[in-house]
Amino acid sequence: MTSMVPTAAQHTDAQPPITMFGPDFPYAYDDYLAHPAGLGQVPATEHGTEVAVIGGGLSGIVAAYELMKMGLKPVVYEADRIGGRLRTVGFEGCDPELSAEMGAMRFPPSSTALQHYIDLVGLTTRPFPNPLSPATPSTVVDLKGESHYAETIDDLPQVYRDVMNAWNACLEEGADFSDMNRAMRERDVPRIREIWARLVEKLDNQTFYGFLCDSEAFSSFRHREIFGQVGFGTGGWDTDFPNSILEILRVVYAEADDHHRGIVEGSQELPLRLWEREPGKILHWAPGTSLSSLHGGDPRPAVTRLTRTAGNRITVTDASGDIRTYRAAVFTAQSWMLLSKITCDDELFPIDHWTAIERTHYMESSKLFVPVDRPFWLDPDGTTGRDTMSMTLTDRMTRGTYLLDNGPDRPAVICLSYTWCDDSLKWLPLSAQERMDVMLNSLGEIYPGVDIRSHIIGNPVTVSWENEPYFMGAFKANLPGHYRYQRRLFTHFMQDRLPADKRGIFLAGDDISWTAGWAEGAVQTALNAVWGVMTHLGGASDPVNPGPGDLYDEIAPVELPED
């Protein structure tokens, strides 16, 4: 997501930086990772013990990397390719430096645990060209057939500033925005918990749209319509309107909607480099060991069956027919895989956790990219002097169009369309070529004098995540009333709370986190699972660097009554 409209409290150098420290579970994952004592140890007698890690996306690779450093032997299973929804692809027959981010493509600075790994593997980042951001030369907002060209919010008509002010007022009045943002900056755990407990109880049953309607600031339908279409998000937040307002508040409190950066080398390079990385500090394994070397270069194939067997073991069958049994396993794939692609027995999880998995609600999402000969959009228009084309937000089929520049006269990339939910489903039956044709026609209405097609130098690449067989959706987004389900999934790593015969398999991944759709959530839940496996095998954190489970009772998520 990306914010076109600024949120209420703007960062200044006098304030501590905002991080994804809460609000549900205010634990300092970044400090945990940075501490010289490390994440903890298992008994030497457990060194070399195999642990299944199911899913080779970011969460799975982070979990496997940290388990390997402890001296355990992660066995990674991956159905498709390492990276999951960190998927960077090229354009056939084009400059190999050109790429498209089919999944995650921008990351907020508040993702500080994620940044730890970005820095660890030596990747570089640069500002992402979101609407009206400093990295974006110009933005066009096109609604109801009327276009507005802007370099800053002040260039737009007054109604857009009215919408911005309405959103700020709505957040302050309905969600204590400034107080929570400040508490998260200062890592004031009691204050975070006090504010959030009240809001969870008050707002768990409320939709995003209902939250807006309850605010006097958004009494105007026109304001709600503009806000939904272009005010906040890739083409607006109207596709999120049915979701729980708690989901939205988590994003805006942590400013995850703003100041985004992209990974220059491609987002998929992060898990790929972790896969190949040889840690400098590692137990049990010889220097030079990597996840890749432990696996002979490639992960195990897709998991087809998961069962509990005698001794409370987890038995894994993969697509090759290989059967292995483990004392501990980490499941990081989309949780719906447990309902469809993988044959499971009911004994894997308590029934309440199965219910939470079944109730998970995923957002659909689609993108289409084309390679072009150069950043022609920066050419000045002969009549107006403005950019020939701009980052575009519209109520037309394309919704969000992003211009990705690699430098003057160098080949570049256009994300012709980035859509969500119903807007994404409109593209589903169309081929990549058909999608491109419709998108070019749509953009032709906004830029009638611009021949985009004449600059295209290769075939389009596209994705619809709801149609991807190992994902079936882009990411989780809770509906009203789903807080209890999410709490069950997130807290699953605290297995001393579970019956003895339901332990040993740990859920992780961004859909298990409180911040689905953000790589930070994938990292945080991976670290929870690592702590869980470590303690399950008799290990512990160093007392000077307590892990998330060690502090759990002090910072546990709000627990709503079940009756």
C-alpha cells in the first residue's frame, strides 16, 4: 500500500523513528536480531537435528537460516521457487537488468527487522515512486473523466486537501492516532497496550468503511468516494473498505503506508542471498556452510502430506514420494495450503486453530508490467511543458500505473496496472496480451497524445495472485470479528499453552502475523517460530537477550472473551 494523502503526525528529526513495534505485540525484533548474544541456543546433544521448514518464501528462509546458525539442520520444502511472493522476473529477449516485481516491491523504513536482513546480505534500496512522493516527478489523478496534474498535494484541487484533512481528523477522533504513533516511536509498552486494548474491544466488529461513516469528518459521500479511489493506497482503499478497521490502523500507526523504498537488485535477491549466505558465526556446522550447501543446492519439492505419528512427531511426504519424520516443523506457506494442496490430519492443530485457518480471508491482487525503450514520460509536453506521462491514479480499469526509471535513455519499466480484489478479478479471464491492450486503451483516454505502445520493447509479464496454485491470494486481510482468529494464529508459537499432543509444528508467515502483506510480518513470525523450535528442543534464549516467548506474558496480545 502507499499513501498519497499524508497521515496525521509527520515525522521530524526530533522524534524517534517509527517502527513496527506493536500495537498487538510490542516486541523489539530489531533489537533481538542486533544483540551480540544471538537468538539463543539448543543443547549440544540436539546439534544436527533435522527440522522441516515448509515454504521457501522470506519467512521460511529466515527461519531456516537462523535455525542453521543454532546448529540445527533445516530441511526446506518449496513447491515453486525460493522467494514466495518476493518474486522478481525478467522480460524475455530484453536487457537482463530490466525486471518486474510481481509481489512485494516496496518496503517502509518502519520494517526494521526486515532491514536487518537487507543489510546483512548487502542489498541496496532506493525511494519508490509512489504518488506525490519526492521520488515521483509528477502524478496524475484521473477521476470521472477529469484529470489533475500534480507535483505536490498543493497542486490538486481543494477537495483533495479536504479529504486529507478528513482522514487526519477521523484517525485522531476515532483511533487516537497521534498518541499511538508517539507511543510506538517511544516504545512505551504500557501506553501502547492501554490504547490498543480499548480500540480492539471497540472496533473489532467495525469495517473500514463503517469507521469512516461514523466520523463527522467523512459525512460527505463525495469525500469517502475520493478517499476510496485515490486517497490512500494503490488506486485507493475502496477495495479494503469491507475489511476490519483494525487492519488499517496497524498500517497507519506504523507509517507502513509511507516513505517506501524498493530493493535495487530485486526483492527476490533477499531470500536467494540468505539461501547462499555462509554465516560468520555458526554452531556445529563447518565454516562455509550455507542453506544451499546443506541441501545440495536445491530445496526439497512440494509437501503433499502432513501427519502426526507416534511420539508426537511430524511426518512429511513430498512430491517425490519421500517420507521423513521430524520432531519439529515450521509451516510458512499460505495457510490455505493446509486446506487444499496438502493432505493433513486433524491432529496437527487444535480445532480452534483449524477454524482460524479456515476463516482466513485473502485479498486478490494483479499486476502487469511492460519493458520500454527509455523513460519517455519525462519528455516535456510541447504545449504545457509538463511531463508527457505521470504516475497515474484513476477510477478506470488500470487504477494504479507506476513508472520505473533506470536513468536517462536507459530501458525502463512501466507497471501499467496494479489492482486489488474486485478490480483484480476483472482481469482474471484475460491473457497478458489482452490485459495490456485494455490497459493501453484506458491510459489512452487519459493521455490521448501519447503513443505508449511505440515504446514497448518486449512482451508483458503479469500475475494474478488469486490464480497462483500455491498462494490462492495475495495476502490475508481480516474481516470484522476476525481478531480472535488472528490471535490464535499469531500466538501458536507459545506451545506450552497447547495440549501436549498438539505441539511441534509452528505456524509462520505474513498471514500469521498482525501485518499481513508486509515482509516485516513474515520476518517477525519466522523469529517467533525459531524461538518456538529452540525451546521445543530444550534450548533457551540468552538471559541478556530475551526472545519473544520469554517476554510473552508481559506483552501478550489483547484477549477478547469467547462467550
